[in-house]
Amino acid sequence: ASGSDDNDVVVLGGGPGGYVAAIKAAQFGLKTTCIEKRGALGGTCLNVGCIPSKALLHSSHMYHEAKHAFANHGVKFSSVEVDLAAMMAQKDKAVSNLTRGIEGLFKKNKVNYVKGYGKFVSPSEVSVDTNEGGNTVVKGKHIIIATGSDVKSLPGVTIDEKKIVSSTGALALTEIPKRLIVIGAGYIGLEMGSVWGRLGSEVTVVEFAPDIVPTMDGEIRKQFQRSLEKQGMKFKLKTKVVGVDTSGDGVKLSVESAAGGDQTTLEADVVLVSAGRTPFTAGLGLEKIGVETDRVGRILVNERFSTNVSGVYAIGDVIPGPMLAHKAEEDGVACVEYIAGKVGHVDYDKVPGVVYTNPEVAYVGKTEEQVKELGVDYRVGKFPFMANSRAKAIDNAEGLVKILAEKETDKILGVHIMASNAGELIHEAAIALQYDASSEDIARVCHAHPTMSEAVKEAAMATFDKPIHI
Ligand code: FAD
């Protein structure tokens, strides 16, 4: 691997940002090397993030449905049991198949893959401590930093990945905890809380802020929280964790109101710390080459993803913007397009966000609160899945579609969907937003019947005119 022969592009990190950038660069005919320390490609997302969490969300959903919903459809079992080891094995198989798939894509596209920890020795040279034990220097005209992010710890709460776990530990518990406390009501906490809640844990979510998932539209958020509460999830909002005691059998968590006041103690078998993620640049040698970072350690880049050091770029979770896999991928493609002398484009205002609970919540564009803040006159169109024939046919009618459009022009400003498959439904809204469509544009597109997508069309009709079915 590598050695003295120069690369056009070197990518540090093989997550969704890095591996996509590497493949794209190679597709442009650039000589490309990707350096990854993990021993597997796919980064946080594939190994300990998006993919294993979705595997467990699906498996736990199947169990929950078998227990609580199948009988309504006339499908009866004498008993339903969880085989946690088998559930974890299916998750692990999905992950290893996909990581090997990326290795295959590297071979197919002739991306050189170096397994090891890379650090800058100059703006065009990376010294790699290889996983096999040696050291090699990889040179490149353009070096892309795609080192991603890591779990953010809380002061005084030490993660041991047994009783106090990060999302990584929560994806690999060997027993179903009787009581699980989740610190942080972001999407990762709610997804992992859902997994274990469905499998039988009593789940309490502790959040410092007054609301769950701060990026969500307020009206949708309220309905979403109610739905999670109906499923048994408990919320302690505006609550601060002040101490943790793991000396006994379980964990004792001392909490108090965010505003201060009396302490109370919550008890759990496992505590999940999901209070955000932090850019990962440890040991990278950024200071050595003078790459600028901001207050929280994110690498600063311009619109071409170039850092202040010529020839050094950064993409994905390690730079500002939504910390999402698809955003990292878009960054990667656009960055390489610029390097190849073409034009790239990523609009962070149009990156969809999805919470993969049940129901899912998906959104793109502005929330109603943001639209109000902009001071634009706007209309709101809503359509509930209760009035959607497909949703009723399959007895899965929780949720709604909400569209916000500018009053004067009818241009769509934001779309918010709560539905079992919201993460799939959101993309026609993403396209509409990208093409500056009006709600009437969506309403005039023929949507197949009976589909849940018809609710998007009806919500669009409700925005500029009237819906038919409600
Ligand atoms: P990463 O995926 O973090 O990859 C960076 C890679 O760089 C790592 O593999 C690391 O080992 C490597 N690296 C770091 N430093 C070095 C070095 N010096 N030398 C060599 N290699 C190095 N996002 C979504 O969009 N959808 C989801 O459903 C979703 N679910 C998630 C669930 C969980 C539990 C978590 C934790 C995250 C989830 N995310 C999700 C977020 C998503 O994983 C990240 O946004 C995404 O992985 C960022 O990609 P990246 O390429 O920037 O960084």
C-alpha cells in the first residue's frame, strides 16, 4: 500500500464521508488512497451508528408487532419470545456484509485502502501507524479529513460500556435491562430507548432542554412525544444529571431541575449517555500544519470544503453542519468535484432529518417556528393518516403530513411527516424543496392509489386549496 508513490487524493477516515469521497475521486480517474484505523470501512454510521441501530429497530419492531399488533390482523401465535443473541447476530451480519461490500467497491474503483491511524506530518504527507504494526507515509496533492465524530461524555459520568453505556454499548447489550435511563432526548437516545422499550425495558429519558429533538417542528414534536409516551417511554425534561453512583447493583442517578432545586434519585440497571457527539481530531496533528478549528473543535472550511491550509480539506461530522451520514456523503462528493475542477453543491438547509422510531418523524426545510422567525407570511396544510386509505387498510394510521408554504408565492418552505414510513415519504418533499416547487406543484402530480404518499399530495392540496378526503 501507498509508500512513496504520490496520490492525487488521500482521504483520512473511511466513514460515509470518507469512503464516498474516495470512490468518487477514483471515479474521476484520480489516484486515491483511503486511510482508516477501525479495521473496517463505513465509519460510525455502518459499524456503530445508522445501520446497527436500524437493524435493532426493525427486529425489536417485529417482536413488538408480533406481540401487540398481529392478532388484530388475524395472525395468532401461542407465544412470542425474544432471542437477544440471535437478534444481535442478525445485526452483526448486516454490518459485516455491508463493510465488506465497501471493500469490494474500493477494489472495483481501484481505491487504495490503508488500515491504520493517520496523522499529518506536512500538508501533503500523512504518517500512518498501520494496524499490522508498521509505519508508512502516504503522500497526496489533496488530503481530505473525514475523521468524523465521537461520543460526547458528560462531566462526572464515566462510560464503562456495561452499566453506563454510549450508543455503541447500547447496540450490544447482552441482556435486556429491566430499567433503562437515557440521558439526552435527541434522535439517537429516542431510537435506542425505543429498541429496549419494545424488548421490555422500562425507559426513562432525562433531558436538560425543555423539549425533545430540538430540530423538530414544535407541533409535530408534541404529537411525537405523546406517541412515545403511549408506548411507555417516560420523559423528565428540564432535568439535569448531577451525579452518578455505580457502586451498588445498578446505577443511581442524581438529578435536579435544570433551574436548580432539590435533588432526586433515579435508579436503573443501565444508563445510556446520548448527549451529543463531538468532532474527532485526536492525534491528527492539526496544530502541526496549522488547520483552524472552532470553539468546539470542528474544522473550519470554505464553500469548497477547503481548510485554511492549501491542499487540505474536511468533510462530514468533523466540520459544522448537520451530523448526519447523508450530509457527510454529499460533502464528500462536492469536495471531490471541486478538487477535480468541477462544481459541487450541498445545501444544508435542505438536508432531510429522520428519527427512525415508530412512528418515524421525517422533515426537510424549515419548521413553523423558523418560518415565524423569518417573518414570512405563510400557509399551513395538514393531512392526517387517519384519512388515508392505505394507512387505514393496514391499521397503521398514526401521524400526519404538514406542509409550510409562503403565502404569496405558495413556494414550499418546509415539510414535516410523522408516519410509520416517514423516512421514505420525505423524499418527494426534498425534491420539491430542491426545485423550489409550490404546494400546488405537488398537488398536481398524480400519486398512486392506495399509497401513504397520497397524504403528501392531500397535505399539499390543503396548503394552497382544500384536500379531498377530509
Ligand atoms: P464517521 O462515520 O465517524 O467516520 C470517520 C472514520 O474515520 C471512523 O471510522 C474513524 O475510525 C476514522 N478515523 C478517525 N480518525 C482517524 C485517523 N486519524 N486515522 C484513520 N482513521 C481515522 N446518521 C444518519 O444520517 N442516519 C442515521 O440513522 C444515523 N444513526 C446514527 C445512530 C447512532 C447510534 C450514531 C452514533 C450515529 C448515527 N448517525 C446517523 C450519524 C452518522 O453515523 C454520522 O453522521 C456519520 O457517520 C458521519 O460520517 P463521517 O464520515 O463524517 O464520520
